[in-house]
Amino acid sequence: MKVLFFHYSDYLEAGIPGGVAILSALLKADGHETRLFDTTFFKPVHYRRSLKAGPEIFKQTAYTLEDLVENDPVIDLKEEFYRELKEFQPDLLAVSAMTTNIDETLDILRQVRPKCLVVIGGVHATLNPEEILREKVVDMVCVGEGEGALVDLSNTLEQNKNPRGIANLWLKENGSIIKNPLRRFEDLDNLPVPDWSIFDERHLFRPFEGEIYKGSFITTSRGCPGGCTYCVNKVLRRICRGCGRYFRHQSPQKTIQDIETIKEQYGATWFKFADDTFLLHPVEELNALKEGLKKLSIYFGCSVQPLTISKEKVSLAREMGCVAMTVGIESGNEEIRRKILNRKISNQKLERGIRTIIDAGIRVSTFNMIGLPGETRENVFQTIRFNKKLEIKAANVYIVYPFPGTEIASTCGTNYRDAKGKMIPMSEAARFNLSQMSQDELEGLRKTFNLYLILPERYWPQIRKAEGRDDQSQQLFRELEELAASYV
């Protein structure tokens, strides 16, 4: 049985998606043949090398990801997909798509019209299975976790049997939709080591503090115990009620084994734990992780929930190889954080937790949201000043996107599709108009957030002028970026 995975990604959005890697490993273990059609490194005709890698200012490395693709030819995505389908001749096309790229994914499928069966999975498909199944080119949707469903589907098709009763699958039959029940959640200790071999090696490019390492994402838990209004976990928890404990994690021994194997097979020494909150592990488990990971001499970064931060846990993470932690500030305004985002933590506790990480010698970056419901320019500067007070040098800032199924989307009555039925891209989230700021002002603040953060306040009047889109503002922005690099 041949299974072709289709992973749509924006150009150079590198990083191995753990779900696809695990699914490939499972299928191979059952004797199936897998291959990947991945758009990450398909150079588009309109590509122009950027001056900077993004809104943050990083230490320069000997070379960049853009250097690695400098001599790549321009790829016609449609023609390349045709070629791959003809050469591999898959029996099944397994597609993973997110809300932010489902339109592009479906557009490509409509153009290419694969002759094999097509199944789509992922969070967006789980939230909107009937919408996806209205597409003629889609035969099945996987609702919930995909491991058991995809293996059962592949085995069933190989035996020329009807897949109509496979749990977690919704499929079309004679004009109606068969909605099979959900299965129990996977025991994460029973999953195989992720299969990174099907991915372009450039996915492993990991720059950090001026050095270049090999590595990518690894996930040791699923679900999140939080109830943030901007996250889909609440609705996913409701959809999957009865499937088992929503939040669960691997044993330390399984995590150590996976990382050791990946290091041996791919030379990876830098990992990013994709878990929502790494320090939620009990101290006993962190101690066990420390004993195993310390011997492997790896580096890693992780995201942490502020209320899980303690001096003991942070110290254990540092000993096992943690060099970077990301903490969600979201908003510097406590009332917005509490009432709009359901993040019930004070600035005082946030500051205490972040300083604990800094004191341990771990680099801290923060997640910040702007464009929140009812937010003003003054509120955005409360977030900037709070980061500045903590001397944060790496701030991730996003305009809030009201994803389908989230409480924010429901409360604000937003629709993620525009009047023409097209998905609003994540890069154009300002179009939702949730805040009291105009789209242009919001985009300008997103662009200059890190300049306000890094440069002394005497430069703020100049930064304000750099928020614009005209040529003069853009030139000033580039000049200020160069200046900010000297402050990092």
C-alpha cells in the first residue's frame, strides 16, 4: 500500500510537523510505503530574498536558510504535484491542513484531481468535517487523532475491504455522510519514533545565538488543561469527550528514547518541545528527564505556562539542556488578560516567573497579542512596556486571529471567511477589526513592536514615523532595525 502525505506550507516555513512524522513511522512499521509532497522548499516565481528573517532581531549566523535555497530553481507547484503522483502512484493521499492554509491546500487538490482516495485530517478538519466533505475532491475526513484511523484505513484498503466502519473517519457514500464514532486516545508511550527521513534535510536548520544546529520540533504531550479564549482546546475537549483524558504526556523514558534515536539517526542536537506547557510535568518526572537528557548533551527550547514556573523546575530544565523558554504574556494589561483572554495571572506573578527563568541563565522570549477585542494603542504600549521592564530581547508578536471554534470568535461573532468566501490569511488578521485601532495602525504596531521594545524611548518618535507603509517610513524602519541590532 502506497501512501503519499501532502504537507502544504508557506515557502521556507521550516520545521518538521510531528503528526506527519509519526503517521509515516506507523505506516512503515505496518509494511506500507510512504512518501511526502512538501511545499516548504518549492521556490515560487515571485520570491525575493528578504533583508531580515522576520520581526525579531537575531544574532547573525555564518549562513541562513535563504543561503541554502539561493540556487534552487523556481518550482511550478501544480506541475511538481502531477509529476509526484505519476511517479509514486499512491493508493491514498493523506492531507494535513490548518485553518490558515486549508484554502490553498484545497485549491491545489482541485487543480490536480488525484486519482487515488483523499483523506484530510488536522484540527481544522476536526472542527469542520462537513465543510471539508462538501469538496468533491475529498473522500474522507479524519476527526480527532489520526494514528489508529490511518493505519486501519491503509490496512483495510490493502485488503480491498470497505472502510465505512473505521472509527474517527467520516466518509461519503451514495450522497450521504457516514459519521463513525471516535476511538480512545492514543497511549503516547506506544507511538513510534517520528520518521524524519521523508523530509528535506533543510527542515533541520536551527540557528540559535549566532550558531547553527540540526534539529526540529518534538512533542511529548497532547492537549492542554487551560481554557484560553483564543485557543481551540475547549471545543476539541468537548468534541473528544469520552475518548480518555484530554491532556496526557509521554513517560520520561519514552521521551529520552525518542530523542536519543533521532540524534543518532539525523545528527540532531537542538530540539524545540512543541508542548503547550513543558513545566507541567511533576518534579519527579523532570528529574528523570534530567538524568536521561543530560547524558545526550542536547540543547532545547520549550514553552512554559507562567503558573507552572518554579525555581526547582527551571533549574532541572537548565540541567537537562534547556537554553530557551517562551512565556505567554499575551497582554501587559491585567484586565484584558483576565477578562478577554481568560488568563488569570497577575503581572506580579508573571514578572516573578520570568525573572526566575532569566536568573537561571535561560534565554526568555515572550508571546504577545495585539488587536484584541476593545484594545487601544495605549493597551499595546502597556504590553511593550511590560516586556521592556523585564528586558526581553526576543518578543513574538501576533495580531489575534479568531480561529473557528474559539470563544473569541464566538463572542465577537467573527467569520474567518470574507464576503467572497475566501479564508482571511493569518498575515491579514487585522482585517477582523476586533480592536479600537485601524488596520493600518495595528499593522504598523506589529511591525515596529520589537523596535519599541529594544531601542531606548528617545527613539520612539522616530519609530512612530516608521510605522507607515510609504517609502520614507520603510527606509526609516530599515535604518532603525540596523540600529536595534547593536542593542541586542
